[in-house]
Amino acid sequence: MARKRPSPPSEECHVNLIPLGTVDSLAVSIVAANLQTVLGLNADALPPVGNPDFAFLPLRNQYSASKIIKMIESMNGTAKFKIGIVQCDICTPILKFVFGESQLGGQAAVISLHRLWHGDPSRTYLRAAKIGVHEAVHLLGIGHCRAPDCLMDGSLSTEKLDAIPLRFCRACQYEVSRRLKHAFGGEET
Ligand SMILES: [Zn+2]
Ligand SMILES: [Zn+2]
């Protein structure tokens, strides 16, 4: 009987977390811990790089998520996936703001803590964990989901973000497991 390996080998680093500018280090650690517990991915935080001034959009007084992602993609990482973390407000041409943005099925993503702060720090960090895991799943090539109570809901408000759980619906969980195995090996059954 073939043996199943539930998560990828533990030695390998799967995700580089890259702080751009000054970023709350506890938030970085908590995102890393949740990538491990929810997805079984080992995440290392790289030393912070400079502020993403290159992505500033003066007319919007925000930062371009796609420019930050391009920069992160160009960085030499040690892992298959690279996720930038910023404290500035990020946006896309069509959305007033985003909590995070990913290359669907690609290598690079960015998450922003800017709109996640709450008087209760545990809520702030739970929000950051949800966004980090959500964007990592986009890197696996999985899009948004309409099932109730699924982390892959395309939340655009903190109220919605607080309401969804840090887990997936059955269909997304199946797809996440399958694609993790495909992306990182694991033994075939
Ligand atoms: Zn999304
Ligand atoms: Zn789902």
C-alpha cells in the first residue's frame, strides 16, 4: 500500500516572505506560521528591502500592487513562491484598494497590512494570516470561490474578512491539497 505524505518535506523552504520598508515583524512571523499550519508550507522571512517608492502613484496617494509584484518576481529568492509584505496602501487599476494581490498560478504576490489594523491586535494578526494564506493559494493557481465560509472568498471589506474562516470549503481544500502535491512533490499514492 502506498504511503501518503500529508505535507511537503519539512527541510525545503517553499515561500520567501519579503518585507518592503518597515513592516511589523510579528505580522510577518504570524503569516509564516499560518502558511505552515494551514498549507504545510515552510516560509522564511528574508531581510527587509527598501520602501516600495518605485510603485507610488501620486494621483491616488497609494502604491501599485502590480509594480510591487513585478519587483518581487525579479528578486532572487530561495523558494518557489515569494510574497512581499508592505504597510502602505496598495491598489490596482480597477480596485480602490486591495488587501493583497497575486500572480494567479505564478511566483509572486504582495500583501498589505495597511487596512488590517484593529484595536484588538489578535484580530489584526488573524486578518494578516487570512490574507497571506489566501494569496498563497492564488499562487497555486486557485481563483476566488463563492461557497459560504471559504477563505477563497474575494473579500473586499474587513467586515467580510473577519466573517470568513481561516479554512477552505471542501472543493477548495481538495484543490489546494492536489496542487500542493503537484507543486512541491510529495509522494504519489
Ligand atoms: Zn483573492
Ligand atoms: Zn472554496
